[in-house]
Amino acid sequence: MTFQRARSEEQRAERRRVILATAREMLTEQPVAQLTLNELSRRVGLAKSNVLNYFDSREAVLLALMTTETADWLVALETAVSGFDQARTLTHRAEKLASTLVSTLTARPMLCELISAQAAVLEHNISTEMALNYKRSAVADFGRMAAAVRVAVPELDEERAAQFITVAALLAGAIWSHSRPSAAVLAAYEAAPELTAMRVEFGPALRIALDGLLFGLLPRASSS
């Protein structure tokens, strides 16, 4: 694919859309660590310097992609919690919330991959302007996430709902990383079955972590 120079805002927006779509496609084939700006540029059909006219860096592309993937996940989360039956017990609703978070994230491995790389990779090698735009968008997204949590479990006040979402995101990123071991570690597990107890499965491990976090916050919320 080759492009002529984008001369209008519509053309620039389309160019950005193509770059993000190409990065998304690449992440279905490889982890964040293996995605390079050179290969992204080649697939888009632009010189690397031209791609940098639209995004500050590889990391800026991935942060923008994370923003769009998060928006898609938020719609799914909000739709799911809107159907919660408030007549059910608190325990039932809390367990269903944890289950919903796990299932909707497990269905979005690309988002989980980006979350796992956010602090260590994606938030480096970007401009202050990009950091400001991303963090402002993230604050708005976290507000929507916390609101969705409170729809499901209104017993959590705003502060504790925000705490739950913040820590849940950290847990999801960390567990995703550990659930994707390197080829060498996978070979070690195969060679020594006694080591497999150390293997982490993303969904079950995240569910345990979210249950502990959520039920740890709820008694405090109820007693305050």
C-alpha cells in the first residue's frame, strides 16, 4: 500500500486510522515487544519518517491503540452491568462483577497485552503533549469504569470503586505478563512437570485476585 501526501484534516485522520489498524493487525501476530516501527511503516506503505508525522513514536501508536481498545471494552462492560439484577444479594452481584471483568478482558487479549506493557513500555519515548492527552483520556475512562462498578455494586462508594478499578487494572497487567511465559520457560515446564505449579492461567488467576480485592473493599464500604 502506498500513499500520496495527506493534504486535508480528513486525509490525515484517515492516515492515522490506517496506521492504527495496521498496528492492531500486527498485535494479533506478535507481542508488543516485537512490534517495530520499521515493520509497521513497511506494512502501512510509508517511510518511517512519514509515520512519525502522525505519531511521535512506536509507543505513541500503541498508546493511541490502547485508548481505542479501552473504549471498545468499556462499551461491553457498561452493557453487561446494565443487566445486573439489583434484587440479587450483594455476594451474587459482586461475584458476577468479577466474572464479567474477567470474561470481557479475556476476550480482548490485545488490550491485556497493551495494559501489561503500559507503564514499562508504552508511557516511555512519548512527548509531554501525548502524555497529557493520554492521561486525560485515561482519567475519563477510569471514571466510566468506576461508574460501571457502582452500577453493579452500589454498596461501593465512589472512592472505593475508583480504588477497585485502579488496582484491578494493575492486577490484570501483571497477571497477563506472567501468563505469557517465554519459549524457554515453556520448555522448562515441559521438561520438568514438577514446575508446572508455577504456571499462571490468566482467567482463573485474575478471578481469584479480583474476588479478594472486591470482597476486601466491601466490608469497609459497608461499615463506613
